[in-house]
Amino acid sequence: DDAQRKELEAVQAQEQAAEEAQARGEAELKSAPAAVEAARKAAEEGAVRERRAREDKRLTCAIVGPPGSIKGKLCELVTSTHAMKHVSGGEALRDAMKAGSDAGRAAQEARKDTGQVPEALQIEIVGALLMSDALLDCGWLLDGLPRTKAQASALKATGARLTRLIVVDVSDEELVKRATGRRIDPVTHTLYHMEGMGFPFPPDDPEITERLTQRRDDTEERVRERLDLFRAGNEDVETMFDQVLHLDGSLEPEALMPQIAAFLGVTSGPAEASAGTPPL
């Protein structure tokens, strides 16, 4: 009897061990998907933290100003000095169409059908470029955008951080004076300015000075037309940014670079734009 009892207990113990092992296996199988999902979420969160850390380190800024101002020259200086990518609506649009992205193809079709690209699609393309991995480490300078608060909101919706804005301030009379004083040599296509504003004085050569002409776009009428169009299509977007820097656009671009560097946080201590010398 003792032998049979012991044998029965042994069998029962084995069955219990088997049941426990089976239960553990089932529990592990049930917990496996949860563990995989937890690992996936942790990896995603880590990637987001890393991207944000890289975004925080890069320089980003927008710059706006009226047509004919020194904004274009400032863009050249800032992007080359601080290794930032120059981004404009036109450039972003061309890049997207050349790359054949979905948005780029949609823009191409729209341009083919109507001759223009819808504003919402343009902003979508610009926002995608600002958030792309290609600009993650180099940073960017957004030229001429946003023009309205609605555009600023749309760009922010793409994830783009609009933190700094540079505003180039120039009076209408200054812009008219700059444009109307320009002359072009039709032979060499060299640009001069009668007062040396932004371009060299015409050479002291009667043969050259006699053939200099004024471009149609440099007449006062055309300049004022462009300024009216600029104001009609542009709003004050300063409230959409965390930091705003106003620059005296009557100064030489090089004279404003220390102030811009301080604004971007790449130098110690601010520099005053007034330290520069107005162009002759």
C-alpha cells in the first residue's frame, strides 16, 4: 500500500509540475507581445528625444523684408558664415518637384493645370523641408516666409519651430533711391549705381557712361508698385515668434553681422547695428 501511495503521489507531483510549466509557458506567450510593444515604444521615445536634442542645437531663423532691401545679401552672409541652409518657397518647391515626392508631383500637376501652386501645398512642402533629416544638423534660414499669421500657424503644424525672426527695416524713399540709381552696361551686363549704393560707381569712362541704361524694373513707378504688392500680401507676423530682431536696412550688410550673430546666440554679448557705417 505504501508503495502504491508513493507511486500515486509521484505521478500527481509530475502532473502538477507539468501543469505549472504549461501555465508559465502560456503566461510568457501572452506577455511576449506586450514586451515587444513596450520595447518598440521605448525605442520610438528615445529616437524622438535624440531628434529634439539635435533640433535644439541647430540654428534656425526666418528673415523678412521688402523687395529691394539688403535681405538677399544678408541671407548670403548668414548662411555662409554660420553653415545654415538657405530655404525659400521657390527653392523648396523646385526641390520637391525634382525629387518626385507626392507633394512635389501634386505641385507640378497644379502648376500645369492652373499655372500656380496652392498656398497650402507650398507651405506643406516648405514645412516638410524644414523638418527633413537633411536640415536636422545644419539648421536653416527661411527667406521671405511666413508672410501671414496663417502661414506661420501652418508651418508650426508641420513641426517646424519658428523661434527667431529677423525684420529688415527700410523706408520706401531709401528703396526708391537704391533702385532708381542703378544702371546697367548693356555690353558687359555690369551693374553700377550713380551714388555707389550696393553697386560700384560708374567708371570714369565717357564711352561706358554714355551707354549705361536704366532697367525697367528700376523706375520709381515699378518700385512703388512692388512695394504696394508686398504690403498687400504680407502681415505683421512678429507675434508668431519667440524672438524678433529689427535691423536698420540702410546700413551695409557686413556691419549688421555682429548683431545677427549675437541674436543667433553664437557670440558673447550683443553688438549694435548703429556701429556700422551707412552706405554712401
